[in-house]
Amino acid sequence: EAQVTQNPRYLITVTGKKLTVTCSQNMNHEYMSWYRQDPGLGLRQIYYSMNVEVTDKGDVPEGYKVSRKEKRNFPLILESPSPNQTSLYFCASSLFPGTGGLDTEAFFGQGTRLTVV
Amino acid sequence: SQQGEEDPQALSIQEGENATMNCSYKTSINNLQWYRQNSGRGLVHLILIRSNEREKHSGRLRVTLDTSKKSSSLLITASRAADTASYFCATDTARGSTLGRLYFGRGTQLTVWP
């Protein structure tokens, strides 16, 4: 079954304690991204990756890191979490549009609800 | 911002009625997509319409696109209580530095009462 898997689904942590949210997809997609969703603000992109070892900042990258060592995995790292990073996080993957006019339908994980106290 | 904006923010209807949601965007697009999100869950892709298409159907869904007005609408016919969810439009500009990025609106919360 084609899917994007995020872990953990729920996480409560304390300010300053480093954490990693994992994301894995089994569709051989080139493009992966992380979003955060906050009430009234919709989905905002944090980081994205066009392929292995290629990552770039989205709209709200401050306080986050990512890596793309393998095509299927795209972990989100919070080196020193703060309460303003309390949010619902989504990982998504899609084909890379590039040439050929491929459509970029995105597949989303089930989300990680993070609370930083 | 290239973000799409949905209208209305919230919509409440009875089962069997049609639900119409609108999306406006700012820049040229490659395609526009609609997603659905059940409360607290991941987004699920519903339908994609390319910039050279004007209308598309999928089951009870009908999407229109007017590139001259930079707007799209999603119509859900004969709505059911199970259609209760948030609906988001997302634009794919697919060019230059934004290649591959999707820009989401803030969503329309649809409630369908039995």
C-alpha cells in the first residue's frame, strides 16, 4: 500500500530537548516536504527536498533542520524545541514535476501532534 | 504570498444539499488541487485540474477553474454527513524556484448535518 509514515503520532516534550520526527515513503517519490498546521494559518511549508542530498527552506524554516540521506526518508529535527513550535506537523511526498508535465499530487502522512512545554 | 485562499471559511448545510467552496490564488499555476482533511488527520488528495482545463468531475465532485480570474470552485453534490471535513485548495506553480512546491490555503470547514 502506497503510504507516507510519520512517527511518532503524538509527542510531548520539554523546551530545549532535541527531538526527531521521522518520515518515510514507499512510493519512490523524489519530492518530500514538511508542513506545520496551526489554527487560522493553514499549512505552511517548513522544508522541502527535491531529491537525495538536496534540501531547501520553505516559508517557516527557523528552528528546524532536515536531512535527506536516502530517497525514502526525510526526518525533521528540532535541535532545541520551544513552545512556539507546538503544532501539528505533516510530512508529504510527491513525484517531482520537472520535465514531462508530471502532476504533483501529494501524499500526506497522518500527522504528528507536538506539544512543547 | 502565492497562497490560495478559500471562501467561505466555514459552511454548514443539511444532508442532500450541495456544497460549493471557492479558491482564489495570485500567480500563474501549472495545476490546482483540492484536498480533504478529517479532523486532526492527514490531508487526502481529491482532485487535480490542470491550467488548460476548465472543468473536471470525479464522482460527486465537480471542480472548475477560471485562470483569467485566478479562481477555482469545488462543488460537492448531494452531500452526506461523512463529507464533514476541512477542504483545502493547493496551487502548483511548477516553475523556477518554486518548482514542485504546493501552496495551500487556510481551508473551508464543511459541516453536513444529518
